[in-house]
Amino acid sequence: MTDTLEIFRYEYVSGVVSVASVENAFFWGHVTNRGVDPGYARLVLVNGAGETVIDTGNVEVPTGPAVVYLGPIEEGFEPADYYLRIFTTSLDFVPSVRVHSPADPLSDIPVPTDAYFAPNVFARFGLPVRAVLPIPPIGPIE
């Protein structure tokens, strides 16, 4: 399996969440496959500047109650705005995201971040199908 986005047909995008305190913070992205066939998902955490912070690569998701998750984030994580892009091969996938950042009473961050994005609050986009057709052989000019 190649590690590209070409196999995916759908993209789910979470809302943006601001994380002010990174100590003991976590960002969990979940995908459950409710279909009858296994599929693939890819979770990409993006910061407010549009830079990829974490990319799980293409992960096989079996059917049933199995969950693919991302987190806790420990490296490359700094106070910023973040959102999650979830790519899937099927509409049978159910995404959700939870973000938690504890309060830091010793700094200017007295309020914790605790956000949950349920499956029905994601924006869903259909991705273009990229047909790969074989190149016909080129013979001699007659």
C-alpha cells in the first residue's frame, strides 16, 4: 500500500481549537468503521499556519468497533490553533476528535481547553477520483 492520498475518497475536517497550554495536553482523533469491508484512514493534525504537525500515514481500519486514534501529542506541539483532517476510503467511517489542555494557574492560562467534535459536526468533502489508465504501447510509425 502506498502512503499517498490517492486512495481516499472523502475528507472530514474538524473545527479549529486553540490550545494555550501544552503541558499534559492531548489531541485524540478517532475513526470507527461501521461498514462490512475493511478500509483505510489517515489522520493529519494541522496547525493554524497550515503546517502538518502529525500525520499517521495510511492506516488499515477493520470493520466493527475498532478505532484508529492519534495522540497524545508530545513532540512538535506548541500553543496554537489546530484542526484535524481525516481522510477515508468509505462513507462508513465515523470520525470524532477530543482535545484537552489543562489550565496552568501559575501563568496567564487559568482556563483549560476541553473540546469534543462529534461525528455530525465535521465538514465532509468528496475527493476527486484519480483514474490511472494504462498507457498504450507506442509502436513504429507505419
